[in-house]
Amino acid sequence: MTPSHESQLVLRVSQQLHQHDLMNTSCNVNEGMEDEYLNQAKDIVRHLGEGVPLRDALLRTFDDWFWEGCLLEDHRQACLEAVLASLSAVVKEEAN
């Protein structure tokens, strides 16, 4: 993956994380917080580049940034599945 392609993927992943706001930071309703999940997006894309499956990349990243199992809590399951679906579409689109 070229650096510009990787940067584009990071931005698209960050946008999806911002939209879904998995950790309920309210970033998606506050102007100026569009980059709230940028560092997590960078880590997810790095993991993907290492061959880590999307779900594992997402879980590993959030475990590292927040706490172990944070995305596996019952109240986050619907949002987790929605994020995985949207990120899967983004990753597939970027791969083409």
C-alpha cells in the first residue's frame, strides 16, 4: 500500500469511528472533534497492513487505547457490528 493510499484509508476509518463513536465520547455531536479517533484509525490500518483480520485489528486497537474487552461489553455490541460492517465496506473499496 502506498503512503497516500494508506493515509486515505486512515482518514476513512477515522471518519467511520467518529460517526459511530464506539466509546461514547460525544465526538460525533460536537464540532471540532472529527479527529477524535484518528490515532485509533492509524493503529487499525497498521494492523491491517500486518495481515490482522479487521475484527481483531479493531478489538486489539481499542483494548490498547482503552481497556481490555471494552468493545465486547453488551451495550456496545450493536455499535460494534455496525462499525465492522461499515469498516469492512471501506477496506474492500480501498483495496480495489
